[in-house]
Amino acid sequence: MDKKEKITKYLNAIYQNAKTALQSIEEILPKIECKNLKDEIAKEQDAYYIIARECELFAKSEKIEGIKDNNWIEKAKLWTSINISTLTDKSNRKIAELMLLGTFMGVITCIKDEFDHKNISPELDEIINRLKTLERDNINNLIPFLVE
């Protein structure tokens, strides 16, 4: 695999991580009744959007065409999971729990992707580090909603 292919693979991993978070938020945001939780999730949405946009701009600057969003099967699984999980319980605790589970998975994915793509691109390392920091901050911000 040549360097451009490795960069593309790394970029796609970061982009898909951010897009998964955005899809989750888009599905869950309309279900939230609590203003404080809704504001927190909306703030997270803005931050994930910035990361996704950075990936798109990086792709453009490196002439990488067609960075890939998650496939329709992954999107359908996520949609189904969220909608079944919130069918009977839309409490702050349940929403925070679902968001935390996804966010923990996002951190795990960042760590694995960063390790798998060592010394490929300092620019992408910076983006994934911002994503990892965002997700760790989101964890800290969501935990209080588990005990409301």
C-alpha cells in the first residue's frame, strides 16, 4: 500500500468516527426533553461537525477524492439500536447512557486507529487527537446526566 492509500485509510477512519457520532446525535436529539441535556448534545454535535469538516478539507487539500461515510448497513444498525433503546425510555439517564456507550467506543476506535496508522500523517494525528479530546470531554460532560 502506498503512502496516499495509507493516508486515505487513516482519514476515512477518523471521518467515519466523527460521522457515526453525528448520525447518533441526529437520531437522538429530537428525543431529548431536558434543555440542559439537549444543549450539551447540540454542543457536541457542533464539535463533531467541525472535525468532519476538517477531514473533508484535508481530503480536498491532499486531492483525496470520495472520503467515505459509514455504509448503509452501519447506519441502519445504529438507527435501529437508538430507536429500539429509546422506544420505552427517553429519560436523561437512558439518553446519556446511549451517548456514553457510543462515545467510549469512539475513544477506543481513536486509540486503535492512531496506533494502526503511526507515522502516516502528522496532520491527521492532530485531527484524531482533537477528536479523542472532544470525546473524553463529552464523557465528563455526560456522566452527570446518569445521576439526575
